[in-house]
Amino acid sequence: MDFLFNWLANIPPFAVPYALAALGLMICEKSGVLNLGAEGFLLVGALAGVGAILSAGASPAAALGIAMLATAALSLLFAVMVIALRVNQVISGLAIVFLAQGLTSLLGRTQGWTSRSFSGMPRIEIPWLSDLPWVGRILFSQDPVFYLTLVLIVFAAWALRNTHVGMRLRSVGENPEAADAAGIPVALYRFGAVVLGAALMGLAGGYLTVVISNIWVDNITGGRGWIVIALVIFARWQPLAALAGAVLFGGIEAVIPRLAATGFWVPQHFLLMLPYLLTLGVMVWSSLARRGRGGGPAALGDPFLREERR
Amino acid sequence: MSQAARSRAPAEAGAPALRMKGITKTFGDFVALDEVDFDLRNGEIHALLGENGAGKSTLMNVVAGLYAPDHGDIEVQGTPVRISGPQDARLLGIGMVHQHYKLVGGFTALENIMLFNPRGSFRQSRTAVRTAAADAADKLGFRVDLDARMDRLSVPEQQRVEIMKILIAGASIIILDEPTAVLTDAEAQKFFAAMRGLAEIGNSVVLVTHRLSEALSYADRITVMRGGRRIRTAHPEEVDADTLTELIVGTRIVEKPAPSEHVGAPVLTVSGLELTDAGGVVRLRGVTLDLHAGEIYCLAGIGGNGQTELVEALTGLVPPDAGRIDLAGHGKVTGLPPDRLRRLGLACIPSDRQGQALAGDLTVAENFAIGGVLAGRFGGALAVRRKPMAEAAAAAVRDFEVMGVRSARQKAGLLSGGNAQKLVIAREFSGAPSVIVAHSPSRGLDVRAAAAVHGHLRAARDRKAAVLLISEDLDEVLLLADRIGVMRSGRIVAEFPGGTDRRTIGRAMVGHD
Ligand SMILES: Nc1ncnc2c1ncn2[C@@H]1O[C@H](COP(=O)(O)OP(=O)(O)O)[C@@H](O)[C@H]1O
Ligand SMILES: [Mg+2]
């Protein structure tokens, strides 16, 4: 019982980065821009947060803000490549990952940020609610970003369906020709979606270091960016489903240290492999279940230029 | 914005609603519109006629703000305007239903109309548009389920949504690009009644079509375009179907035809081919024809009447649903895959040069040698011998006069249309095929390049190959054909000997017999 409780109470911090990054990626892809650079954006966010704290003495909240700004800045490069110059989106995304890996590792070392720990973000105990048995500790005594994430996801799910901006964003990703004929500035929407999406991924990355690990080491994101790409497919580009997926992956990550602690013997490496195995499973399952990119924006990955024949 | 559109001064009947002067539009070095003048009066239905590729859609896309003209002037209700985007067009009261609908498949009909017509907040917009749509549907006598997903609606229903969409936006200049191509006759009649209703209350309608009968019976005026030029504008009383056919297909003087000296026995026999595509549309309805050695059989017809599907069936890309294909000496070859057919001596020049015929990212040498590589002429399964390959390619480039090749290692995608086509021909002819299927091989080529392509086809025929040439260009057909078939609605509706006069063929093409 204790084990279960402990486990559940620890899922939220593990789920938050998945949820935020999935939301960011989803917003980007809703506009039709395929973004394989997620891992890179997470890394940049993670390092920027650490740098802000260690070198500028920023508060954790400010550090997260800086993480968002830094990724947004990097995403401008990606946006110019895929939207203005119409470079292949797959290649551009991969280029971002490699660029970010090299850059963060280099900066971490030259700035002396690597392997230095710092204090993170305190939890908020919501008065009264946090005293509730069970749910109190699981849901109402977490860090502020957890609450923000919930709000953002619910808001995004609503806004995509119930606002002009949400509808236009979807139309741009579904059929840019139709959106263009309806007078919607396709490139502008895509630009906005890329930058906003990257900022959210930066927040996710910053959360990993500023809130969870409180330390920077090379490639600290450990492939979560790739997992998120699968998660978004699994969630069929729906924010609420992505939240569920994030809880699933967060749950697995949260169980790993706890299982080991109970003395219940499972090969360590098998446990560490679990999230990736699950990712593979999800991909196989989703391609079998609906062949192709069911639920995805119809024009995902297609550049748009008004007079171009396709 | 729609408010602005509605507050425009009421249009005076008979006055010009739209006037275009000297509109020129080029794509790369291809001139799609060449100094075109066009005018549209308030209250009229104006038919725009022309063959595929005449420039009708391009001209109308200029009005709709989707294509920016290179130069030319546009006036709307007597005022000079600049239309630099779809938004501008809408503000001017211009609405276009495109040949390929601009609808978001995953959205409902209502969402599609809302996307085009934001009215205040999202909620307000939703109610306002629903009411407006119901009104419009009433007036036009349409019935559409506004909450159905667009891709679940039938094509005529989608068309109705498109029309409602632009009318709700306040369009008074209504452009319909080939609207009846997707309608049955009964649906088309209702459709025209609705359009007449719109014209009677002062709107003006452009009806793009290539059906003569529609233009003659429903339009107040008719403009004919050909090769990016406006040929003539007339009232329906002044012209008849024959005159229009001639205007549409042109009467340019034909270069010297050179009929075959010796036509041999049948090589390829096709009987009763039927094919329904993945979307359930019947494309081939019993195509029967035979090709003889040493002849060029030209299949004339307006594009989209089953030509592409016939080529796909003949070359083994798509197996037909019924019917059979026989190749002399090999018996029944129906449904054999493309590589088997190739080895039996069938060559193909597809219409999609850069898409199907060539791999643009590979080199000229690789594109040329792919057939030889498969046949094992340039090494085995493990290694390809590049040197003989490059040499063979270089020789072909010389023989077939492919220009613009700096080296055999250059990417094929960089070749211009005519030279890319020559490369395809060089490859296809390298195995001395006995049957050649060529689909619009000179489309988009300049006169010189087209003549070269024609020369190669004749040469192949003269060495006793059977050539099936599918073309929408009557000049080309008359120039090359030893025999002519006319394809319409998935059938071969008529056959003529070479040298038949163009009017007869043109008539069979447009189905006005
Ligand atoms: N966006 C484009 N890019 C390149 N070529 C184009 C484009 N749009 C039209 N064309 C070319 O312009 C010519 C006229 O096309 P179009 O106006 O569609 O003819 P149609 O009279 O059949 O509507 C064709 O040769 C076509 O290939
Ligand atoms: Mg057209």
C-alpha cells in the first residue's frame, strides 16, 4: 500500500515534462510543421535553466522563463529553415537535435555548469485540499509548474476547438491551400506555432533540471524528446490524450527507483529500458491500429507556397 | 469584411462588374497567360471555354487573388484595383469555387464556412453562420447537413458548401471553375437554375467549362481561350458548336505529316478493359483497340477521360478489373507487373516526366541506365560498374541531343522539360521495344523540342515498333497519326484514319455529335 501511494505521489513530477513537451510539439504539428527537433529543444531548455540559476542567480521561476526564451530563440532558426526557406522538415529537425546536443554539451563545460547542483523549486501545498487523504499528497502538494501544466493542457484542448485562432491553426495544418484561400496567413500561423511550441518544450526541458534533477549533465534529457514524438502520435494530436500518455510514461519512470528500493529483483537495465520499449510498442500498435498517421494533421510535413503546384 | 462587401453600391445591370486588361502570367519561362483581356457584366452568366491547359483556371485564380499576374490591369465595378491576396478578392465581392475545392476535409461543413466567414467572437460566429447558411441553402434550394464532416459529404454536397461559403461572404462576382464536371445531368440542370437565379438579382457568374452545350444553352456570353490567349468573346446566338470547336482546338497549319509506309500485323491487342479507381469512380468502360507494327495510333481526347488509367493498365501499374491484353508472341499479358512487361518489349513514356519517368535526385547516368542495371548489363547484384554505365549514358546523351548535360553525374532533376523528355526517350528506346506507350510526350515543350520528340516516335515506328500516342493536342495527333482513336468517358468512342479533318475529331472529343 505504501509502495503504491509513494509511487502515485511521485508520478506528477515525472509526467510534467512529457505533458508540456507533448503539448508544445502538438501545437507545432497542428500547424503542419513536423518537428523532430524535440530532443534538441528539451536540451536547450534544460541547460538554459541551469545557466540562469548558476551564472545569473535567477530564481527557479525566472530560470524557467529563461529556458522558454532560449528555446524560442533557437526555434526561430528552425522556423526560418522550414517555413521561409522550405528546407526538408525531417532534416531540419534532426539538425536541431545535433546542434543542440553539441552546443549544450560545449556550453555546459566551458561555463562550468556541468555537475554542479543547486536548489530547485519548492512545492506548493494548496491549503486545505492538500490535507485530504491520498489525493491531497498526490494532486495538491506539487510544484507550481504541475498546476500550470494542467491549466495549459485543458486550455489548449478547449481553445483548439472553440476559438478562431484554434480553428485557423488546425486548418493551416489540415489544408494550407484552403486556409490560404480563406485569407488566413499560413506562414504566420506556422511561425507562431513553431515558436510557441518550442517555448513549451523549453519549459519542459527547464523543468527537468530546475525542478527535478537540480543538476546539469550532458544529454540529461535522455531521449525524452524522442519519446514525446511517439507520445503525440499515440495521443492522436489531442491534448487530453497526451496528458494521459504523459501519466503513463511518467508512471513508468517513477516506478523504476521505487521497484529497486523494495528489493524486488528485476534486472536494472531492463527497467531503464522500459520507457523506450513502451515507445516502440506504442508505435507498432498505433501503426497497426490505424495504418499511417491516423488523427494527424493532413498536411503534416508539407511546405506551402501559394503558387506552387503540388 | 463581409459587411463592407454588402455595403457596396448596388451593381448596375449590364455595366461591367469586372474588367481585366492585358493580363500576363508566367510560371518560370512558361507563359500561361499572354496579354489576356476579359470582361464580365453585372447580371450575366459568362462561359469561359477552352481545352485543358488553355489558362482558364490561371486567369480566374488571378481574379481570386491566388496568382499574382506579371502585369495587367483589373477593374471592379469601374474602379481600378490591386488584388494581392484572397482577402482582397473577398473584400471586392469576388468569390471563386475552385476546380479542386478549397475545403478542410477534417472539418464540418459549418466549420469550413466559419473559417471563411468570421463574424465576431467564435460563439457569435457559430450562430450567425449557421443562420446565414440556412438562409443561403433555402434561397438556392440546397440541402446540406452542416454538421457532417466535409470528407463524408458527396462531391456535389461539397460543391454546395463551397458556393454557400462564398455567397455568405457577400460575393457578387461568382467564379465557378468546372462546376458541372462532377454533377450528373439532372444535378447540373438544378445547378444552372440556381446560378440563373443569382444572376437575375444582379450578381455575375463566370462559368468555366469545356462543355460546349452548357455554354451554348446557359451562358449570356462566351469567351474562348487557347494557349494562354483569349481567342474570341461572342454571344451564343453568333456561334454554333462547330465554330466553337474550331475556336477551342485551333486551326493552325499542320506541318507535313509522314504516314507510315508499311503497317504490319497487330502487336498489342486490348479488349474490354474496365477499371474502377480506389475512389469508386469508373475510369475505363470497356476499352478495345489494337496496335499494329509500324503504325502510330493516336488516342485523342480531353484529359481526364480515362487516358491515365489506360496507360496504367497497359504498363502493368494497375491491374484492370476486367478485359484482357495480348502481346503478339507472348499471349495474354494482362496484370503482369511493369518489369515483366518491359522485358517483353513494352516501353512507356509517362506524362509525369519528373515524377514518374525520372528520379530527379539521381544522376543522368543512373536515370539512363536503370533499365540496363536491372537487366544485368552493368554488373551484377553486388556491384554496379559505373564506367560502362557513364559511357553508355554519354553516348545516348549525344545521340538523342539531350542538351544542358554538363556531366553524366549531374542530377536529372536539373534538366529542362524538353531535355528531360529526351533523356526518358533515350532510355526507353535503348532496348528496341516493340510497343511504345507515350502519354502526352510533348506537353509543355517548345516547338523545337516537340519536333524532336515527334521525330523519335516516327523513327521508332519506321523500325516496326507499334506506337500508342496519347495526346490532348490535336495538332500533334494530325501530324503523327496513322490511325486516330477518340477517348471520352472511359471509352474509345470513335476511330478515324490518319488525315481526318480536325473538326470531325474535335466533335467526337467534346461529344457533340
Ligand atoms: N501553379 C502553377 N505552376 C506551374 N504551372 C502552372 C501553374 N498553374 C497552371 N500552370 C500551367 O499553366 C497552364 C494553364 O493551366 P490552367 O489555367 O490550369 O488551364 P485550364 O484552362 O485547364 O484551367 C498549364 O500548362 C499549367 O500546367
Ligand atoms: Mg482548369
